[in-house]
Amino acid sequence: MIRSMTAYASAELAGPTGPLSCELRTVNHRYLEISPRLPEELRGFEPLLRERVAARLSRGKLDLTVRLRGEGRNDALQLNEGMLARLTELARELQPRFPTMQVEFTELLRFPGLLDRADVDNDALQEALFAVLDRALDALAATREREGAKTADMLRERLDAIERVVADVRGWMPEIRAALRARLESRLAELKQPADPGRLEQELVLQITRADVDEELDRLTTHIAEARRVLGLAEPVGRRLDFLMQEFNREANTLGSKSVDSRSTNAAVELKVLIEQMREQVQNIE
């Protein structure tokens, strides 16, 4: 299954301290790079979170954002009744000495220890975090697979086009060799001195050998078959396809350098265009 490295997904569910949401954005990258943004309460889970993501993704730059809704987090605050009672008692004792003294409610809440955050079950919080992460990862995988399927279709179309070009060049080669022989014989016939038949044959063989592209065409055919096989694998194949694109390009360059006919020259240019179109898409495959 071909998977794209560019996708977006999000998920939300209820956590032990309130609504918990997860947002994922991925773009292409040579390796897997995870950039998490977590609230303070969840920072301790970051190593486990990275491991969980790495088990699902192999390549791509991932921006991961987890949010705890503010209203849910406020519910976890508790008033220290004992300290409040003690502060009230002190206020009564000091009232005769400071009759004009007034204490604002908001100032009172800032007194250290008056507000305590309720104990949160870390196991429950971790379970909720992983649940929302898994839900977002499932959605992300589905998106990446849909985009990857479109990319795979495009790549197969380009492979079919490359195969047609290779078949055309292979079909032209007998005619190209005959034309090369006729051209060489014509040039030799223009010489004032008669050419040695053995020397003529040696020169002809040399020229035809230099222009022979059967090996390049065979390798292109092999690369086409391998690319089709790789496209059918279930594992991540981006790196394999990237290597194959280099091999495709090498053969197309050699084909162009050996060309002695306008048709094969144009064919080499067309191959380079098709290969470049494939290479651009392969850069985004996991």
C-alpha cells in the first residue's frame, strides 16, 4: 500500500480532566521527525508518545499538537478548606488592629496553597492520551493511503508510458543500424582512395557498437518490472522508489548520449520528462 507523507488529521474525546484533542500534520521528509506540542500536564508522556507514533509511521515530518480544554482543567482545582478556615480566623484576629483592611477575593486565591489541583489518575490520563492519539493516527493513515493510491495510479501511468517509449526505440533500432551503415558506406564512397573491406567492416562494427542501446533498453525494462513490483508491496517503499528513479535517469541519460537518430534523441528527452514527473511524486511517498 503506497502512502503519502502529506496529510492532516484530528481527534477529540473526553479525558479524566476534561476534553482532550489531538491534531496531526505531516509533510515529506527523508526520515521520521516528530515535533510534539504538549500541555505541561502531559510532558511526562512524551517519550511513550514518540514510541507510539514511530510504531505507526516510518517517514515524514510530523507536527503533533495535544490540547486540554481550559474548562475541564479548572474542574480539577480544589479549595483547601483548612487553610481557608485558618485565614478567616487570622482576619478576625487582625480586624481590630486594622479596621480599614480589605482583602479582595482574587488576591485571596493567590495565597500559596489555598487552591490545590486535584490529584489526577496518571494511568487514566495516559490511557486517554493514547486513545485520542490512536484515533488521530487512524484518520491520518486513512488520508495518507487515499493520497498514496492516487499517487500510485499516476506512477503506473508513467511506467506504462516509459514502457511504450522503450518498445518504440527497440522497434526503431534495426532501421537505425541500417541507416548508420548506409551513411558510413556513403561517406567512404566519397573518398578518392578505395577503402579496405576489412577496415570498412571494423569501422562499421565500431560505430554500431557505440550506438547500441540494447543494454540500456533491457535495464529500463527490468526497472519498470521492479517498480511495478515495489508498488504492490505492503511495506513503506519510498526509499526504494527513490533509488529506482536514479537508475531510470541513468539509463535515459546514456540512451540520449548514444543516440544517432532524431527519434531516439526525442525518446530520451521524453523519458527524462516522465522520470522527472515520477521522481517528484516519489519524494512524497512514505
